[in-house]
Amino acid sequence: MKRKPQTVTIETPEHIEIQFQIAGIGTRLLAYLVDRLFQLGCVLSLIFVFSAIVFAVRQTTAIVDFAEGLWHSLGQWLVALLILCYAVVTIGYFVLFEYFWAGSTPGKRSQHIRVIRKDGRTLTFFDSAVRNLLRFVDILGDVYPLGLVVMFVDIHNRRLGDLAAGTLVVLEQEAEQPELSETLDPSRASDPELRRLVGHMTAAEYQVVRKFLSRRDQLDEEYRRTVANTIVSRLSAAAGAQLPRASKPEAILEHVEILYRERTRIL
Amino acid sequence: MERETTETVYTLVIIGLRDDRARRRVAAALSRVTTQMSADRILERLGKLPWTLTRRATRKRAIRLTRLLESLGARLQVIPPLPEDLALDVGETQIMPSAELLTETQVANATQFIQPPEESYSAESLPERPAMEARPAAVTPASAMPPEPRKMERALSRERETSAPESAPMEPLTIGGILDRTFQIGRAYFWKLAAIVVIPGLIAGAISLAGLLLGSVAGLALSSVLDWPAWVWVVGTIILIPVVVVGIAIFVFLPQAALIHAISEICLGRDFRVTDAFRAVLQKLLPFVLTSLLFMLALFGTMLATGLSGGVLGALYGFTASWVLPRSLVWLAWLPAILLIPVFIAVPLYAWVKWSLFGQALILEDAAYGEALQRSWRLLSGRAGTQWYTSHVTRLGILLLVFAVIQVSVSFLFQGPAVLFTYATPWQMTGKVATHVLSFCGNVVIGVFSATCTVLFYYDLRNRKEGLDLMLLAGENVGPRGE
């Protein structure tokens, strides 16, 4: 399945242009939500494990006393300290993952995207730190209002952090190649009507056949037959080929696909 | 730093054709090896030479193409020139159809006729270059072009970036892909789509204002509402009820229906006008309103049925268990009833998601009332993959959840300044008006994006399950045209 990427062309110092597919706002948003879920999961797991240990060693009272003591001695500063810890964990998560995973985080990896510098190089620690420190501004109130607007306005879907650090978020996923049959029924290979049909085929028609064959298993049975029938009848009409009615349209398309490839080999 | 290992790429330019027969033969051959243009368009294009076929052909591909096209009567310029001794070393290479040749930008833009570069390009002779771990989509020799054409190239790159949403064909998308495309369409057509929501909203606002003014005048004329004579009440009620019903139909349902129609036009690659969007759905307005009522009734019925059955089941279980269990464990009898509560919330929620595409079914397929609800239910059955979370209901649920997050963001963005303004300034009335205006703006933004997302999801389902995109492609590219 494909995404609909935009592209950006990066020119290296050697004047070589390299095209990258820019990650869309939706994909980035999903990656962020996955990361937040991951963070939440990790924090809750840590709290659960810590509580379980405290409960197991019967030190609950001691911990409560310690927390109360801390509150009495630090007062409001404790709240500030907790906010700071939260910020360090949140930002540190992104900085460290992006630095050690070459611009990726678990969320980004799940969506097949990663951060690069705008000259195409891998992110440095400084770049990662700058883009993630500005995340605080982008995610005002933890709901990403400013980041969303800036990404929407910017043609390369960059948020403030990206603009400050000179980074881009790009897609890594390569287009999937459909699995197609490589064998051809020998009795079919010499069928003159089939050869005539293939002889009239254009590349655009071949692409339709190829797309159908690679996606037919996902189609509902009724529509699968209809689409196959339509393609075969249109191809036959264009070529004036008389294909036997008993033949299954899908089988014809499989042979057409292979024969077309054979024909381009001859070219 | 790593050394460049990229293979040399070649630019192929058709600079001449032997005669008209050669033109036809070359067009026929090219139509078989490109996915970007039809034979007719290629034939037309061959009438205006020179034509840069590609700027990124590999050596083998360049040799193959050159040999093929020259044998058919075309004169080609290859940059850098192909080495003579390698010309035959092409083995089993095929010229497979690809998007590499004749990109859509080249077809669409008149600035494509770039002067053939004078210098040759060889990657082997390059100095060190930075390491790039992300796989590039394509490599083009920019150094091989003089400065002016390079500017043109950048202009073309920019055009590719901006024109992506309009030219993107329909095909199955991932959840991220649907969201990306939602934002792309939003970016490209925001003002037109927003106008569909804003125009009826403004008219409704103007009518409400006029009503308020009239009411004020009436209030001034009569000492108290209670003093109004009975005939005023009767006439008022008779006029008001149909006005309210028609008002809701026009100002709430009409923009929704028009949005669905307009976004569908965008998805199908057609342009639309705001007035046409309204005109197209006018006849479907009454079925749309009635089907929406049916949807709400069905949902209410589901909630009632699950709630009642859950309550009865829970109570029965609770009473039975309280007789069986000892007195100290009676509280346990109510535990399953409490645990069942999420189930009874989940059932109406599930029904809501399954019926939520009734509007698309009605506007785009003319399936009204129960048929529209059934169609939505059927469309949302099945899975996009093998895992449970790829079921269509879950995918739509995730999309709706993401949109809930976006809604919070947008509300924060629009309501935040209004709240600040209200509390930071002494003008309370102005603050209230600002809150209402900004809230309306926020609703417009959310309305446009959520409608885009659901229409895209609807088409995604039809592409996946019914091969709608394949049928459209077949109609457009396969066999006789215009059928």
C-alpha cells in the first residue's frame, strides 16, 4: 500500500541532486502519538514495577513518609522538580532515540519515517537537541497546536523545531513490488489471439494489469471477477482478439502479464 | 566520508525524426515503455522537438533506448555520449515501463525543453560526498546542466511538490497516507472547501441577527412576552417550526452534503465550483436529512437495547448471586455487572462507527435510508491485512481518534486567544463575540478536515474491496477511450 508523498530535492556540494520523499503531516502525527503511547507505557510500567517492589518488601509506609518529608522540605519546588523530570524524560526520549537510531524513534520507525538534516546527512546530537527543545513550543499544552499550523503552512511539513535545526522528516519505505507469477503455461504461450492482444498493449495498460494482479486477493470475490472481466474485455476489444469464452479472465491476465514482459525483453 | 558509487546517468533527447511514419513508430514504441503518457499525447509531443525523454537513464537503459529509437527512425542526442565499445554489452536488460521516462511535470510544463548540457557527468570522478543512509528516490546530475536550466529544474521540483495533491491517483492508502492526503487536500483546496461551510453559516448568522432585531423591536412594542395575544403565539409557532426545520436542513445538512460531493470530486481528479457542489446535492437533501434521523434513531435504539439487556442481565445475575453467595461475599455479585459496563458502551460505539459512512453512500451512490446504513455496514466489514487491528472498523476508529486529538489542537488554537482576550481586556461583550467567531472558525477547520478524511477513507475502502481505482484506470487507460 502506498502513501502519497511529496518530494524534496537536495543538492550535494558535488551538485548531485537527491530526491527524498517528505513525510506527511498525518504520518508524523501518528508517529508522535505512537511515541507518546510508548512513553506512557514505559512510565506506567516503571511505576507499576516500583510499586510492586515497594509493596513486596513492605516498605510502603517508608516511601509515603519519604514523599511527605520531601514535600515539607521542598514545598512548591517539588512540583517544579517533577515538571523538570517530565520534560527531561519527554525531550530526552526523542533526543536520544533520534541520535542513536539515526533520526528514528519507535513511533517514527512504525511509520517508516526518519529525520535527516536538510543537506541529506544524518542528524547530529546538537541538531536533535535543538529540534526537540523547540518541541516545547510546538506542543503547547501537549496538543501540538503551533506545530500543526507551522507544518500546515510549510511546504516541506516542517515544524518550528525542524526549521530551527535545519532538519527534514523523510519517508524511508520503498514501494512494494507485487508478487507475480513467473511461469507461463506452454499451451498458452503460443496462443495467437493472446499474442495479438499483448502486441497491442501499451505500458499504461500493462500497469493496470499488473496492479490488478498484485491486489486481486484483497478484492471482494464479486468485484474481483468484475474487474478482471472488464480489463480483459477492454483489452480484447482494443486488439480485436477473440479469446475463448471458457477461459478465466484472471488466468488470461496472468499470461498477458508474463507475455508482455517477454515482449519488452525482445525490444 | 564515503566515495560516490552511483552509476553514471544519461540524458536522452530526441532531436529529429526521419519522416511521419517514423514518428508514429516511435510514438507506439514509447507508449509501451512509459507509464506517464498515452500514445496520442506522445505522438502530439513528437511534433514539437527537441524532447528530453529522460535525464536519469542508466547506461544499459540508455543504450537500449537509443538502439530501439534509432532503429525506428529517430535521431537522438545522448549526454554524455555513450561509449562505442560498450554499446553491445546490454545482455538481458529489459526496457520495463516506468515513471522514470517522461514525468508528468515534463508533460505538463512548457519549461521542459531544457537545453542539452554541454558537459559530461561521471560519478566516478567525483570527490568525497557525505554519507547518506536514507535511500534516495532518484539521482539526477545537476552539475551536468548550465545554471539557467538548473533554475528551471528547481522550479520543476517545486512544482512537483505543490502539485502532488491534485495529480495523485486513487489507490489504497495506509492510515498515515489517508491523513497525509487529508492535509494535502486541505492545503490545496482549503478556501474553497471552507466556503462551502462558511457561506450557509454566514447566512444563518445574518438571519439569526435579523430575528433578534425583530424580536427586540417586538419586545419594545409589547410590554412583556406574556402580554402577547394568543394569535401571535399561534402564528409564531406555525411559522417558526417549519422555519427551524428548513433552517437546520439548509444550514446544517446542506454544507455537509456539499462537502462530501466536493471532496469526492477532488478525489476523482476533477475540479469543482462551490455553487456546483450545492446544486449537485440539493435533490439529495431531503433523503440525507431523513437518513440522518434514521441513523440517530438506529443508534438510540442500539443504545437502549444494549443498555436494557445489560441492565436486566446484570440485575438478574446480581440477585441470583446474592442468594447463592455468603453474606460477606455479596459485593462480588455486582462485580460482573460493573465489568460488563464497557461492553455495553462498546456495542453502540461499534454500531456508530459501522454506520458512519452512510452520508458518503447516500451522496455518492444514491443509496438512501436503510440501504445507506446497510451499505456503510457492508463497506466497513473485513480487514485490510491479516492482523486484527487492520480491520476496517479499527482503522476508522483510529482515524476518528486521531481527529479527536486534532480537534483538541484546533480548539486550543482558536479558543485560547479568545479566552485570553476575554480575561485580559475589560470588553466582556467583545470577548464573547470573539469567542463565538473563533469557535465558528475552529468548527469550519475541523469540519473541512474531518469530511475530507472520511471521504478519503470511503474511497480507500472502495479501492481495497471493490477495485474502484482499477476500474477507473481501466476505463481511462485500457482499450477504447470514453467508455
